[in-house]
Amino acid sequence: MENKLISLKNIRKSYKMGSLTLEVLKGVDLEIEKGEYVAILGASGSGKSTMMNIIGCIDVKSEGEYHLNGESIDDIPEDELATIRNREIGFVFQKFNLISKFNILYNVQIPLLLKGLKISETVEKATEYLDKVGLGDRLKHKPTELSGGQQQRVAIARALICDPEIILADEPTGNLDSHSGEEILKIFNNLHDEGKTIIMITHDEHIAKEADRIIHLSDGLIESDIQNKISEKVK
């Protein structure tokens, strides 16, 4: 199927702990199409963070097959995985992962600077994306001078700056109050409406209901995979 963006087949992931082997993913099969808004829901220890890291090319599987945009990710060297991450995926983390000593403009510029773009180009694009998330008047502020919700908006702008096809969000509202969390979810809804593929990792069923599809992960296996047709999205 030409719209297939992510294909996981019999994905297993194990970690060695001394003489013991901890099996975190136990044979996961999953397909995600372009433009889907998917929530991967599960309790702590369910394997959802490990699945996120494998989808995001941050970690590698122990067994199975992974195709991203039709390209096999099996046995790809780390430097090539880094290129794929930068090209295909924008990451939004619970703890924002901003560099506190730099202003937010520079924080958003960083992915473009790593790609070798001219500083003038990176300033222009970073300003554009900070405007898009409502922070065009705060360019010179440092992360510590912003609220948690504002810091997460900066993280979203940074995730979008390279125009990735996939936004991979790990508990994106986990450190936010309810109002700020709703504002962040509105941004994800808008990005989905614009055609981005959103994959959100969460332990919160209420947050998961924002997605059009909910995959419930339990004990390293997919317990359910449902279309969330009646979605109570934040308006």
C-alpha cells in the first residue's frame, strides 16, 4: 500500500541484565499510514517507550523487520539512522529537552544548523515556526523565562523546523497543567489537519482519545488497536 509509512513485523526487544534477559517487546506487528493520528497507550513498563525509540530510530530492535517510508531500517549504521531521524521525524519530549543557556530562537535553529544551512536562513525559518506556535514575540527569551506550556511550544517548533513527515510525541502534556495541555493538544490537532502523521505515546486514556486510532500496549504486546471514530477532541 503506497500510503504505508511505518511497518513493524514481529518486533522484539530484549535487554541483558547481568545473567538475566528482560524481554520488553514480545513480537509486535504494526502498520501506520501517512497522515494518521495514532496514540500508543500503555502503563509504565508496557513497552511503549521502547516502541517509540524503535519507531524513532533512537534504538534498534533485537528481532523482526522495520520499514520506514518503504525503506528497511534493518542493520543501518548509526550515522545513517541519524540522517533518517533528522529527515523523517520530529521529536517532542515530556521534559522539552531545550538548552537552557540559549534563547528559544537558537534552540529552534539547532536542527537546521546541524544540516549546514546558513545562519541567516536558520534565523528566518526559526522565527517563522516560533510565530506559528504563538511565540514570535519571545525570540530572545531563554527557556527558563517561559512557562511549561510555552517551552513545549518551542519544542514543537523545533520538531517542525525540518518539515518531517512524522511527529513523534512522548507524553507531550505530562509536565503541563490542564489548560496548557489542552493548548498543546490543539496544536497537534492542527498539525494533523495539515497532513502530518502524529504518533503520541501516553499513559493517559483521556489524552489518547485525541487521536483517531488508539493502540493499547500491555506487557510488550498490542492488546487492542481501535479506530477512535467518536473523538472528543479539544475545541
